[in-house]
Amino acid sequence: MSKLHGEIIIDGYDILKRPKKAKKEIGYMPEGVPLYYDLSVKEFVTYMAEIKQVDKKTRKEKIEKIIEQTGLKEVEKRLVKNLSRGYKQRVSMAGALVGNPKILILDEPTVGLDPKQITEIRNLIKELGKTHTVILSSHILSEVSQICNKVIIINKGKIIAIDTPENLENKVTNNNSIYVTVEDIENKIQNIKEKISDIKKIELVQENKDGTKQYVIEAKGEKDLRKTIFAELAKENITIFEMRKADSTLEDAFMKLIEGGNS
């Protein structure tokens, strides 16, 4: 069995040669929110500050700042075990923030939360990203797309892509398509294909209960045909209810990269 080689440098510190210095720069929030349930919120944050050897002269002030920053002020005296899952996530994040590390590692930070709590935690992560390097591990790719400015996709232990969410999404756009929902009683939409030479094909996607139909119109090249299509549909007296370009998602990029890696 071959041995792995390499080094881990955290803010200039080799984690094997200077582990205390390196680890001081990291705040870790694991999945599952491991907390001391019989402590109050403030007691837990204080305990974490003691463990991380935060300077006694400024410890109280820094604890207050973290409690405020993570939105825990109104529950600081409550026992952790009596908090909602969303507040427990915040307490765990407060523990990671103690000592003001430059790097925050958050593992599945929104798992098990309701929609309101998810929004609150996401907003908190975005704010923390302004002053810290945040490494977020998540299988919720819509969340990654909203929060992160760089994505690393790993498959079977190997890095298969590093890029911005936008670039990864653009890479899997393999056609120039437009979705259009219309009221077309006389089925005249196919007529516009003859009038617009840049249209490759028009396909019916679904027929709706209100009598409207959704089509996908694929262009031959990269030209945006929306204005041209809009004008031609108007000439044919076809009522347009919706028109939008087909968007690729980070999920699409992920699946295509994974499939490519397995082929």
C-alpha cells in the first residue's frame, strides 16, 4: 500500500511542525452539532474561549461580540439542550468563531433546519465570508451556488473540478435554448421556424390545464433569439405568457463531471 505524501500549510504554518500555531487559525463546525447540552449558551462559548486560550484581558469582550455576531444574545442564558436546531447550529458556529480564526470549516451547516433557519444560517455564513476564509462542505448544491465564490468537486477522493459556480454551470450549457409558454390555439408556432433561419428545432414540452403550451426552441448558434422570436410570435397573433433562456445549474455541472469521470 503506497503512502501519501505532501504537506499542509495553514497561514504559513506547517501543521506537523507547528501544530498549535496552525490549528489556532482554524475554526471547525462539524456536522451533528456536538455541544455540551447542560451548559447555557454563554457558558459554552466561554468554555470554548478558555480551551482556545483566548487572552483573559479581552476574553469577556470577545465572547460578547461572538454572541452578538451569531444572533444568540436573546438566548445566551438558556441551556443549550432547550434550544431549537437552528439555534444549536448558531451555538456550534459561535464555538468555531472563538479565537477569531482566519479559516472556518463548516460541515453541512444547514442539515435538518427548516426554511427560515436555513436562510438565517446562509446569511450568517455570507457575512462571515467577508472577514474569514470559509470552507463549506455540502451536498446541497443550490446552497453552494448561492453562498460560495469557488467550488471544488471531489469524486472518489479525487478533485475533478475547481472553478466558480457560474463557470461550472456555463461549461455544461451544450445548447442555446429558450423556453416559451404560449396560447396557440391554431398551432402556428411551427411557422416561425421557417421565418427564423437560426432556429434549429421547436419541441413541445408540456400542455397545461389552462390551455397554454410550453415549447423549447433551440438555436443553431450562440445568438440570443428572444427578441426575434417575440416579434414573430406577435405577427402570428400567438399570445406569450412566459419566455426564458434555459439555465444550467450546479447540479447539472456536478452530474456531467461525475459521469465524465466514471466513463
